[in-house]
Amino acid sequence: TGYHPDLKLFETLGTSMDDEKGAAIYNAETMETDREGIYIAGVACGGINTREWFIENSRDHGQKIMNHILEKYGNEK
């Protein structure tokens, strides 16, 4: 995350990339990439188009991620 997202990181992790945006492909409902357990949030969602994401339109990313993690793993001990 951050103003200059480390896009190479997503490639290294093996996520599929949107070549046009330079961003990891992810599920907008859960923020999970196509690699299970790897999530994306904030400005990193825009890839090279960092102007697409701001606090006001990405502040729910953390909640989406946590909801998905709890849904998948919350009952495991």
C-alpha cells in the first residue's frame, strides 16, 4: 500500500495482473486477489492509476478484508 505501491510485489507473489492498469486482479467484494490469502487495499488497487483511490473511496477495504478472513477462518481454532 502507499502512494507508490510496490507492484512488483504482486507479481512476485504470483497474482494475476491487469496489464493495462498495472494492478493485481482482485475481487472487489473481498479484496482478495486470485492468490488465496493475498489481499489488496487502498491506492494499490489502482496500480499505475493511483489517482483512482482516495481515503473516502477506499476506507472500507480493511473491513472487507477482515470480514472475508473471519468468514473463512473465524471458527478455526
